Amino acid sequence: MSAAKRIIPLLDRVLIERVKAETKTATGILLPEKAVEKLNEGVVVAVGPGNVTKEGNTIPTGLSEGDRVLLPSYGGSPIKLESLKEKEYLLFRAEEILAKLQ
């Protein structure tokens, strides 16, 4: 089990792995890291159960693992763990995510 799979978001939070931009052009030219812009796309890794109403009912989140989503430019909590160094993970509230990509 990967370290990211062991993180279980609470309530309406969603764990997202940010998609990295290509560092190589179609013709094979390598681009420097400074020239590559961060994409506002991500893949859902884990989803919390959802918000709880005052009556105690759970309202499930409209996302599931594996969904590709559009992220806001700012926001989200970066997840920094020793075992997750190679990839960038962010924790968002479900309401902060802009869209689900088809």
C-alpha cells in the first residue's frame, strides 16, 4: 500500500495528486523546470465520507478516486511526508474544487 493510500481525508476533504506538466516537447527537447508552468489539474487519490448535517445525515462528496479535477490557482493544504517526496499532494475541501474533467 502506498503512503498516499494510507491518508484518509475527513469530512468533505479530498486528497489530490497534482498532475505534472511535460518537461519534454513533442520533438524531444527537454525544458528547464523554471520554464514549465504548474498545471491546475489533479487526480483524486482519496475522498472523505462527506459533510454531516445538523440532523446527523451524511452528504456524500460528488467525487471518487481516480477522477481528474480542475484545481484553483491558490488554496489547498500541501501534504509533506517523508515517504511522499516524489509527488505533490494537496488536501482540498470538495467545495474548493472547480470542476471534474471527463
